Amino acid sequence: MRLKGQTWEFASKPRIVASATVVGPEEGQGPLAADYDYIYDNLEINEKTWEKAERKLLEQASQLAVVKAGLTKEQIQFYIGGDLMNQIISSTFAARTLGAPYLGVFGACSTSMESLALAALLVDTGAAELVLAGTTSHNCTAEKQFRYPTEYGSQKPPTAQYTVTGSGCGIVGKSGGGPAVARATIGRVMDLGVKDPFNMGAAMAPAAADTIEAHFRDTGLTPGHYDLIVTGDLASVGLSIAKELLQKAEVRMAETEFNDCGLMVYDIQNQTYVRAGGSGCGCSAVVTYGHLIKKLINKELKKVLVVATGALLSPLSYQQGESIPCIAHAVALEMED
Amino acid sequence: MRLKGQTWEFASKPRIVASATVVGPEEGQGPLAADYDYIYDNLEINEKTWEKAERKLLEQASQLAVVKAGLTKEQIQFYIGGDLMNQIISSTFAARTLGAPYLGVFGACSTSMESLALAALLVDTGAAELVLAGTTSHNCTAEKQFRYPTEYGSQKPPTAQYTVTGSGCGIVGKSGGGPAVARATIGRVMDLGVKDPFNMGAAMAPAAADTIEAHFRDTGLTPGHYDLIVTGDLASVGLSIAKELLQKAEVRMAETEFNDCGLMVYDIQNQTYVRAGGSGCGCSAVVTYGHLIKKLINKELKKVLVVATGALLSPLSYQQGESIPCIAHAVALEMED
């Protein structure tokens, strides 16, 4: 463990021992369908409430990750997770099912990488040997809680994003065939005054840019070190803004491929109901733990930086006229040569 | 850093460099009044909304802790915190003010010790040199969000608890005159089926007992190692249940003084409106960072185990008929001879 600025360098290179993803039907129609472990054909996930559906995705993804790692759940020493629900109830109920000591975390959609960064920290420093990190979201729980119940049928502007129905989990251990968690940059809260919850990409872009800048300043690396840098879920509006901000800051993003989980998870041209793209705690989680880790294991990618972004508003803070504070946490996943 | 079961032993003994507490008028009428840094004479904390009041308590406590440590806020490398508000907005807005890289955490009222355990982990392992841990709660935000707005004037059963208006923060560093954070035990989610949000002490007692048992099993210590063991906020109902559970588990609690922050923070006999006692993210925080740390520095106490408990329900999970999952995290604070 070595601290540089706001970045942790994990000297022992903790590994992703196994990962698993479970998604809903709309994600199953997206371009990454082949990378998920299980795709439900119904948005209800065979449950009676949206909240139980969201929880089940996480319970199942965590169980699958444990099985894929050849472990039993009793071997998981800590579970680190969170979600968008008030009081992160989905993760808590999943932690009850799993039974492991539990560290609840919250960073909105950045929770995926906040939990992975902490899991890697625990393993790297000897505070644990096996840690499960995982997050979940469901389109209908998020709409109901943050905007309107989907049944109400309200229309949305083109800048709005679509919460992913899905969960992704990864088990971090000392060794294994998966990619190493090489380093992580913990973000600061950025708030440039955006107040529109239907334009979270614009609100989150400065946080993504700030964390990416910090990552390269702290590590001395340049973007070309990575084959791919993906933001968590800026979607189309936010990604353009982040590109502009990074250009102004003279971060040479042209050296590498720069994409966004919110754009990768859906077929934006045909799944037009997702508007600007995907979002939610499950968005960067299913793209990372499904798609990216497969590409890394197959050596189609060697070094990836995942910069998960989170809009840290609540319906109440929005109603009280507050702007949207945002954050981004970055985790570097690398396969050895 | 050494992991034993679910307990971290902090080999380098990170220190509480400074701590600060800011409370409301009712806590200022309690028996620990002399231990707080600032007592507001109005429940509004001179703000226009309860939410802004809750945030201000944390902003002020964190600022005071930084000043008392003789630091500037730019020297704080990470802020770890959370609160009871949906999407932990109080901590997020305080993190925006502080400007440090931010790890949002949530464990309901156990957040105080979850954040302190993680802060000590970071310092012990070299992942940071100075970390601020802190939580906040306000009676009126919690009542409004979890039960009824106080203005509605609903009555409460004697088992109900009273959310503390206050914030406590501690800065953890490598050295300093304050107590060492010797070890921490991370709890599991316990749920014995209690569904009554007006009896959270009963719901949380098994989690407290489970973590205390784990702590002594993992460390090989006995309760007599500590001068005092305090639970977070079981209050009168929960503390009796925890005592019974620990007796059944043959943990020799009679060796030491065993109390509860929810009972210590108010004058239960005279402040009868608090019913069974205090609760909230601020409860164990103001008792620990105000009262206990002073007693440790004065050597009136030498070794204290703080077992903060959290009821991880949401209004929605309760309305949907779910029981209350609970957790407890324990942190040992010790002065050297």
C-alpha cells in the first residue's frame, strides 16, 4: 500500500478471483448480453415488489460470484456494498442473506468502484483475504424513489438517463486468474451548481474529470497507460462535457479509448427509451464485472481504468432547491503480461 | 494490521489527533453538557430547514476538529462519514464544504464506529496519514423521515427512542496525545424478526451481543480488559436484552462497567420525552468524541470499547412488512500507561 495524493497503489496487486452479473430484460437486449451470467425475461425478476426484485439481483449475483470462485459463502470475510435505495436496504438485506461482516457504503452510482477500491485496500493491507464487493439497481425502484413511478408514464427529456436493472459483484482475493486491482483514486465532491435531476450527466462530468486528472497527477501515468478508460455513467451528454473539461486540463485522453458504461450497456440507437444512456449503481457494475473483466481475462484488454460517477442528490435535497453534489472513484484493473 | 476473525488489530495504534462535538439544546441539558464543544440554544441551529441544521452540525464539528488538531482542512486526506438521511446528504454536503476525498458509508446509528474503524484502517496501513471520521443526526430530520414530522405531535410508546441532535468528529493520525484506536470488530447483519420501529433497542440488541461476542472470541481478551464497554444506542429496553443475551453466551460482562450511549446522553429520569433513551448517528458520536475521549485523555478511563449499533430499516422496508435488519461495529480506544 502506497498513498500518492488521493490515490492508493496496491503493492500486492489483489486479484478479482471471480465476478458475476445478473440483469433484467432490457439489459439483456443490449450489446453486452453475452457477457452476463443470467438475464431475466421479466422486469419483476419474479418478485412481488420492485424492491424485492432489486435485492434479488444482488443476492443472486453475489451467490454466483461465490460459486464461480469455487468458494462457500462462509469463506467471504467481508461484504462491502451499497445501492441507491434509501438507507441502502437492498445491500443490507443481501448482506443478511450472505451472512458476512458488512460495510455499507454509499456513493450513488459510484458505489460500484467505492466498494471495489475498499475491497482491494482490505486485501492489499492484510485486513482480509477474501472480500465481496457488489452493487445493484433496478429501473423501477429508482424511478419511483427519485422521479415518478413508471406506472405514471411521465415523459422525459433527451438528457435523462435510464437506471440499469442489474447487479454486479466481484470477489477480491490475494491471487487468482482474474485481473489485478492495481490502484484506486478516491474522488472529492464536486458541485458546479447543476440542479436538474434529468441532466445528471452534466452534473457528474466535472467529478469524473477531477478524478481522472487526480489519477494521472498522483500516479505520473498518462492516459496511454490504459487501453480503455470508462466513466461510470455520464451517458452521451456528460461524456462530451467530460471530454471538453479534460481537454482544457490538458489530459491527453486522445492517447486511449475513452468510453462510458452508460453508453456501452444499451444499444442507444435502437433502445431509444434509455434517452442519453444508462445509469444506476448497477450500470458500471454490470459493465465492469461482466463485460470488462471478460475482455481482460481474454486479454482483449490489458489495462482498464473504471471511473464510476455518482450524483449524490436526494429527492429532498432537490426539492429544497439544492444543487447536485457529485463524485467519481476510479479503479485500475490490469492483466499481467 | 492483523486480521483475526472479523476483527482488525491495528499494529501501529493510530491515534485520535483531535475530536469535536456540536449539539442541540436538549443534549445541552443532558448530563454530558460540559463535554461538548458547542451547544446551540435553538433546535433550528439558526438554519431554515431541519436538513440544513443537521448538515451544519457536521460542518461545524469537522471544522472544530481540524482547528483543535492545529491543522488546515487541506491537510485532511480523506473524510469518511455518513448519516441517517436518504442518500446520506448531510455528510455529502459537509464533504463538499470540507473538500477532501470522500468515502460515504452507511450503517444507520453504527455509522459512527464504521467510519472510525475505516479511518483507523487507512492510517494503520499507510493508506492515509490524516483521516476525518464523523457523523451527524438531528431529531427533527429523523422524525420527519422515519416516523412523523414532530409538528404533527404524535405520541410514542415508552420503548421509542429519541434521535440525538448533534455531530461528533474525530481526526485519526499516526501520532498524537489522544487515545489509540487499538482494534475494531466489523459486525454482521442480525435480524431476529422484530418489525416495530418504535422498539429499535430490542431489534438491535442481538447485533450488539453478536459483535461483542465476536470481539472477545477473535481477540482472546475478556470484558475485564476494558474499563467500560458502551453500546451505541440500545437505550433502556435494548441494553437489558443485550445483557441477557451476553449472559446466555457466557460473556463475562460483570467484569466491567457496561453502559449505553443512548442512556448516557440524556437525563432519562427528567428528560422523559426521550422515552427509552437516545439514538441516531449523532448519539454514539457525541458521547464518544465528546465525553469518552475526554475521560480517556484525563486517564479517568484507560480502555473503552464502543459498540455502535444500527437499525438498518427504511420507511419503505417497514411499510412493506419487512423486519428490521441490524448491525453493530465495535472500536476499542485505549490510552497508553
